[in-house]
Amino acid sequence: MNETVQSNIKDIIDKNDVVLFMKGTKAQPQCGFSNAVVNTLSFMNIDYKDVNILESDELRILDMHKSGELAEVLDSKNISHD
């Protein structure tokens, strides 16, 4: 993942308390999981930023998990994870 993409992701995360990187948008989810998360966050009345990963090959969260980058971001925000 290049530095520009990393910077853009960091900027989005820093500016929003909750960010959902999803397939589609909150107005039009493109998969069942994204739809379920949108419904859950909406039901809980949580304000969140949606980011459509289908718009960019570089925003695939699975790649971040495989490389260890996702864990680093979570650790830097003191978010517990396995």
C-alpha cells in the first residue's frame, strides 16, 4: 500500500470516530455483510463515515490484515483485538 493511500486512510480515521470500510455505501450496500453492519449501526443511531472499498483496489482491508498493517493501526489507537 503506497504512502498516499495510507495517508488518506489515516486522515479518514483521524477525522471520524467510527469508519466503516465496506462494499458499497451506507445508502446502497453491495453485500449482505455490509448491509447487516449498516443496519446495525443505523439501529444503534451511530454516526459513521462510510468508505466504499470497491472504488479502489488499494483499499482492500483483507490485504491490510495479511500484511499486519491493520493490527498496527488498531494498536496505535489502543483498540484491543486478537
